[in-house]
Amino acid sequence: MRGVPQTPRYPSQRRLVAGLGTIFRTNKPANGDLAILARKPNPYGSTFPTEIVKCRLGRDRTTRSLFVKYGTKKFDSVHRHRGNVSYESNVYREVLHPLQASTPAFYGVYHDRIGRIPWLVLEYLPRGTPASWSKDPRAMIRSARWIGKFHAASEKLLPSPRLRFLRRYDDNYYKGWAKRTRQLFSPFAELQWIPSLCDKFERLIPRLVEAPQTIIHGEYFGSNIIYQNGTSRPADWQSTAIAPGEIDLASLTHSWPTQVVRSCEREYRRARWPSGTPNGFEETLEVARFYMNLRWLGDTTLMAPLLTGQKRPIISRNLKKFINGLYEAGEKMGLLKGDLRALQ
């Protein structure tokens, strides 16, 4: 079989057929109801093992391309920021499907008794491109419009008891990220303005807790948005939570030129609030930008290898991007003093 992953992280051919057969309610392949035509690892990075599977379903020989995400026995929730594959499947079932969102189609979740892990089975979009890579200049603006409409619609779902499984960003959640970022950067004399900003951020947390809440993607970067034929199709919903929608907008526009940022903000406001933007939006957005950069800098899984045991931090491209983003947010809010400079 061409492209079959040769690693224990992926199921055998026989287990894959059995799992997909259960989801699509087909019989054994001996009866001609399901056959794997091709499979290959997902070329893009992911928190979980993922692969692309082409299969034939039913006696009419219909072919279908699937994106399969496998759970892991050992899962790092990144301090309550991410959920596992079962959590993401609930997001598709209870949030995205009821809203008829233009995300990849959700086919189901299979609980593998042998591997003791869940599989999430979605539609594979072969001609899609991450929005941040698209040559279409409208890709980012359309992604801003998509998330604005999603926030407006999903806000109405919040009273539903079926959504009690969703995590909610509360005071302790935000304080935890300030604490971790402060601890990681305290050893570096040239970056002492970062722990100082962490202290100041704690005074801004009520702005995020008291702002209008909705259902957010949680990591709404262009790399997590499949852009296909003029339509945005966000993927990777394991970080979905109840929080201010401005966090998703801050993520989408991170590190983009000012003109693109302003266009996305304008489109987002129009999509979420057609009758007019509420008071306080700009202030909440600035605090959301502050939080978003601080959160990534406090992610010990990503940052610890660059910081631990070092006399000077190893400044990778991503680390520099978030350090500068935090600096710019603090500067704009008037929280920095002296001759501090962002990294060049």
C-alpha cells in the first residue's frame, strides 16, 4: 500500500479498515463495502498523529478522502489550554455541526479498543491552502469575516447545557499564564521587562473576564485555516473555549502588516456586530493581544528548551515574534518605561 506510515503511532491496515467501517457502518471488506486505496502522513505539523486516507465506500464504489486524527495515551493539555481528540470531536458534534459551519465535514469518532485511543475522522480538503500562505489577498479578510460571524452565532449557544464540556477562561486561567511566563523569563537580565509586564497583566485580567464571552477557536492563526475556493474552513478545534472573541482576532492578525490588521479588524466588526461595534472593543482587543503573546511565551513545552539552563535565551524565530508582540502590546498600552527596545 503506497504511503502507509511505518510507525506504531498509526494503526495497522486491518485496524484502520475496521475503525472506518464502524464509522461508516459498512461490513467487512470481503463483502466489498470498504477498501483503503491509499494513505499517507499529513504533510503539515499537528499536535496529534494525523494521516490522509483515500477509501472506497459502498457497493457503488464511491471514493472519499479522509483526514484522520489519532489520540495519544499521554496527552499534554498545556495547562488547560488544549483538549484531546475526544474534546475536539465534541466541538464538531455540539458546536460546529449545529451551526452548519464551513469547516471540514465531521464523519465521527471511533474508540480503538486495541490502541485505547479515539480517532477523529474528518473530510480531507485536497485543494485547500492555509490562509496565511494563500496568494489570494482576500484570504485573511475573509477569515476575519468568518470568525466574526461564528462568534456572533455561537454566542447564542452558550446557555445550552450540552456545552458544559467547554473550558472557560477565568481569572485563574489567565493568572496561570502570567505566572509561567514570569518564571521562564526571570533569569534573563536583558528581558526583565517581560516579568514586569506579567505583573501588570494581572491587573488587566478583569477586562477579559468581564468582556462579552463567546465560543472561540483558541488558536485562530492563518495556518489553522484551510482556504479553499474563496471559503475559509478553520480546522484544529482542540483549543476551543468560552472567552472573548477578540482573542481569535488577535491571533489571526498577529505579525501581519498594519494595513492587513486594520482591514481584518474592520471586517470582523462588520461581521460580528452589523448594527455597530459595542463600546470597549478596542480596549478588549489590546488586552487580548497582550494575553495572546504572553500565553505563547509561557508555554513551557515550546519555550523551556530555548530558555532552561541558558545564560542567554536562544532566540528562535517564533520566540522573537512573540517577544516583540508582547513588547508592542505593552508599549501601546503605556506599560513600558525607559529605553527598552524590542528584538531586532
